[in-house]
Amino acid sequence: MSKRAVLEVIALDTEDAVAAQAGGADRLELVTDMAADGLTPSRETFAAIRSAVDIPLRVMLRLADGFAAGDVDALLRRAHELRSEGADEFVLGFLDEAGGPDLPAVEALAGALDGCRWTFHRAIDRAADRDALRKQLADLPGLDTYLTAGAATGVDDGLPTLLTEAARRGEPGYEPQLLIGGGLRLDHLPRLTAAGVDAFHIGGAARPDGWSAPVCAAAVAEWRTALDAERSLTG
């Protein structure tokens, strides 16, 4: 069988992180404040989670709700603080008022990360032109993943776009891995894995009791089992 699909789980704290790893997560996205769709966690939170688990951690760089960069200097300071704690993978993504990538902000952060791998998150789902955004960002160092649902409203509406983009993998601007998340359900997996998608991101799906409750290891394990089963069919 081919290499197993990546399962990334959102974690807010060490309890989440330990449960996600126990359930079979391959990587965690670290955030705080899900009421604002995920902001940058503190360096103390990162350090605690880093000491509690041994799977890769991608840390959000985002200081306010929405997809405007805001105070870029503050973002750069947070990036440097997190790197000093040992963070070496990140998540970011900012748009300008026209719906294009905020190149000054994204380029500044990519430079500060100095080669660290990073994900451009679901800001792509609000972009005026997804293809143009990909091509504008294609040469930025460290960009290896796009987290996307294919549409701002989620995977149900974005599935045709996701399948089209999966078929273009390897073309200029389409080399980064597709990481599918945002309203993702287990019943989406067969079509996505058949199209060659090999990375999936869950948040609420790992918390059957809601965001006020911690990650459930059994819920993560259900996704791990389903992904491994799909990969066995397509691999």
C-alpha cells in the first residue's frame, strides 16, 4: 500500500494534542480562539504542546479575525518568538482589499520563517482568483501546502474545484500539497482519495461534543481508520 494519507487535527492545548496523537493524527495545527476561526497561540502553549507530543506541529500566524494581515510587525514578532521556542512549521494567509494575496505581508513572513515549511490556509477560498493567487505565491520559500475546502462555504460546494485542482498537481502553482478541510465529512473521502488527494484536516469533526469540549481520540481514530481504508483501495 502507498504511504498513508496525512491527517491533521486542530489542537488548542495539550489535552487536545495528546488525544489527537493517540487517535492517529499525523500533524497538529495549533491555534487559539476558534470564535475568531483560529489565532496565534502563545509561545507558552506551543512549548507545552511540543513537550507533550512528538508529531509535527504547524502554528497559526494570525492575530485577528478575517483575512487582512493587520499589524505585520506584530506578526513578525510572534513568528520570531515561536521560532525561538522551536517552532519550525507554520500556517498563514492574507488577502488584500481586492481579494488577491497580500504579497508584502506574506513575503515578509515567509522571509522571517527562513525556509520553514508553511501552509497557506483557507484565505484561498475567499480569493478573487484562486489560480492567480497560486501563481503569484509559487516561488515563495517554504510554501508546501494549501489548506482549502474549494469554496468559502465548505467542501460540499467546493468539491468540483478540489477535484479540478487535484488533477493539476505538479503544474506551476499547483506543486504544494492539497490539504482538504472545512466542512469535511467522512463521505467526502472516497471521491477525494480517488482523485489523488492525500492530506486531510479536521477540527469540529474531532470534537463530537462541540468546540467547548476537547478533542476526542476515538473520533480521530475513526478518521484514521477511514483514511487508511480508502488508501488501501486507491494505493
